[in-house]
Amino acid sequence: MQAIRFAALFGLVALLTAGAVAPTTQAAPADQWVGWTPIQQPAWDSSQPWYSRTVVVQPTGVVSSSVPITVVVPGNAPQSFVEPTFTTTFQQVVVPSLARVVPVDTLQSGLQVVQVQPNLHILAAPQFFCTTDAAANCQAMAFQLAQSTPGWTTVTTNGPLGYGVYVAYEA
């Protein structure tokens, strides 16, 4: 009888230990997200792990100094970020286009973008976010940006600033 109790206790301990180890192994980003830093579970989407990476771009002509851009991606997204392409796009297209609409100081302090789909990034800053009842403001900004550079749009999503409309760039 004692042998059965010992075996049952040992089996229970093994089961509990395996249950505690499994989620840790599944969440390990090292092999999947090389060069990315895990970020603390954001309040706006704590259902999955998130990762970030900062890329510094040197825009041509319109901004006199470099612009740090922090890219945030969900852990369940396919690994579709290609840094040279992203850097070139933001250096030659996105930042110069934004410099025509927002103060350059805003850009030089850095931008945070969230990849919501491959090649679709929302700008996560107060000047690029509108509540749903004020969506026309973000739509007007995206329209103004699209006049000089195609690819600007808006996306309604639950993002870093909450649920609402974000100005986005689709490459």
C-alpha cells in the first residue's frame, strides 16, 4: 500500500513539474526571434508574447539627425521583418513623408511602430492615434500623407494607445 502511495505521489510531482516547465519552453524566443527583445506583456494584448527591435534610420535631406524606430511585433506573427528593406523604406519614404506633416522634433525623439501584418505598420504615438468617434482626424492625416507618398492608410485596432484608429503605412 505504501508503494502505491509513493508511486502516486511521485507521479503527481512529475506531472506538476512537467506542467510548469512546458509553458516556459514554448515561450522561449531565442531560436525564433534572433535579434529581438521580449517585451513585458502589454495591457492591450497580453494573450501572446511580444518582441521589439530598434532600428536607427538616417533620413535623406529632411531630418538632420537619425531617427530611432522601435518595431513591435506579436510572437505569433510570421518572421517577416527584413531589416534592410524596412530601413530603406523608412529612410527614403516614411520619415520624409511624415516630416512634411509633423514637427521634425517629434521624429527625432523616435517612433514606435507595431507590425499588424507583414508590411503593414501602425504608428503608435498620440499624434497618429484617434478614438473611433474622431476617426476622421486620422483619416485626414493619412489622406494628406498619401498625397505625397502612396501607401498611407488607417487601421482600426486595439493597439498600444487603446482601441481606435491608427495612421498606418503599407509597403
